[in-house]
Amino acid sequence: MTIKDYNNCVDLYSDKAFRFVLKNLKDEEMAKDIIQDTFLKLWEKHENVDFTKAKSYIFTSAYHTMIDYIRKNKRFISYDSEESTDFMDSLGRHTPAKESPDLKSILNQALDLLSKEQKSVILLRDYEKYSYKEIGEITGLSEAQVKVYIYRGRLFLRNYIKDPSLVI
């Protein structure tokens, strides 16, 4: 990959990769750090990475860096804090927020309840438009497992969004 190709990669893929990481972490500064680290890794290996495979390399690297961050900094939601919104009661049932949220916020709440694998594959498929094969390459999962995670995640999202208490 040439310097011009590298700069094209930054122009073409940095925003998409940033949105993907930000959607998963909900921490803008950490998402910026992960994307910066991703492009640093790409620069260090730019002679060995083909421009046609750069998008996959960028998302794979960003995904793995993000997973490492999540593992190092296990996040716990405190349901007692005033900042958090109660989404689940003690029996695991959905409890609506005090204000009537719009569909986008409901979907974001539902995405946050998915496992990190389901959330990542759904975001890569539905937001970034990757194929099952590409998602498998990025995440290190088999194509069949990607399909299973997407199916189960979408099923959960559909049932969550259908909940009539969300729109009342």
C-alpha cells in the first residue's frame, strides 16, 4: 500500500470505523483512541496490506482492539445510580423509562442489552453492510456462528421493540 492509498483509507474508512466502535463503547474519547491505534497499526504494516483488503484490516483491528479494551475494563451498570435508566426489573422484565422514548433510543437500549458478540455482528451487518463472510473474518467467528448471532440478536430486538409498554 502506498502513502496515497493509506491516506485514502483514512478518508474512506475512519468515520465508519469510529461510528462502529462508538456505537459499541459509548465512550467517544476511547473510540477515538481505538481508531487512532487502528490506523497506527495499519501504517506500521502498510507495506504488507493490500489496499483492496484495507477496509477489512481496519475493521478487524478496530474490533479486536475494542474487545481488548472491554475485557480490560469490565463495565458494570449501576441500577442504583441516578444517571442510569432502569431497563430491567429484578425479575428480568423490561421497565420503561420515565419519559416516552423514541424508536431510536429504544433500539439503542435494546442493543445495549445484547451480548457484545451479538451487538458487534448486528452493527457490522446492519449498520456497516458487511457480508456474513466479512463479519466472520473481522470477528474470528465462523460464518454459521455469525448467522446464529445475528438471528438471535434480531429476534431479541424484534421482541424488545414490540413491547407495548415502550410506546405508552
